[in-house]
Amino acid sequence: MADEDREALARAQAALLAALTGHEELPPGFDPERVRAATEALAHKREHSVVATWPELARALGAEFHPLFDRYAAEEPLPHEGGPMADGWRFARWLETQARFPAAATLESLRVSLRFRPTAEGLIPRRGPVFRLRYLRPQRTLVLAIRWKPGRETWWRLRLPSRSNKP
């Protein structure tokens, strides 16, 4: 195979991959029906991967997970960095914009934000110490989490007293 043929094949494969992952339109010369079937299979795999890496989020959404994820996936392409963890992170942020993020998944989101740093391309592992503070409204609990280094985290929970209307 000549070098220019290899380069043309590589460009066609890259264009097909971009179309399958939602980054680009389908390039000419490919069977749209086969590509549609492959895209649906990849969408199912994408959803399943997010469920596996974000189990608390999936559990909290219950039966709403599938239709919400379908809407999100139709709007948002796969992140370039971070795999299903990054895809779940973006899904969680998308849910927040829709006012649909479940409070029951707050600690899972906190755990991810301790370990990874969001970028325009997805998620990358954090370096060095980081701390996060979250208020869990339903439980009236303040959570402080510190990641000292990879594999070393400390979490504190402070249950706040309930408010009383007494003078």
C-alpha cells in the first residue's frame, strides 16, 4: 500500500471514529445504516460505562437515568480525556443545568472532584493536596474532604443542629 493510500485510509478511519463518537458528521462513503447500528451499540456501551463508574448517581436517578442520559448523550460528545469517569462528571454537570442532579449523588460527585480535575477535554488526575466542602441539605450535614496524596483521603462529617423557631 502506498503512503498516500495509507494516509487517506487513516483520515477516513479518523473521520468515521469522530462520527461514531458524536464529534463530527458521517463522512461520505460509509453505509449510514451500519454506522447508525454501530452508533447505537456504542451509545449503550457509553451509558453502561457511566452506570458502572457512577453507581450512586444511577441509583439515585432510578428509572429516569436512561432517558436523561439519552438526552445528554445526544447533546454532548464523549470527552477526550478521562473515559467514563469524565463522561459521568459531564453528565452530572449537565443534570445540574437541568435542575435534575439528585442530592443522593453529592458525595459521589465530591469524591470524583477530590481525585480528578476537570478540563475542557475531560478529567485528569489531581496532583498534590486538595480539599472540598459540601453541605448536604437533607441531612443538615457539612462534609469536609481532604485528599493529601493519591490513595490518602480524610473525610469529616459535621451534623448541624436543627433550627428552632424559639426566641
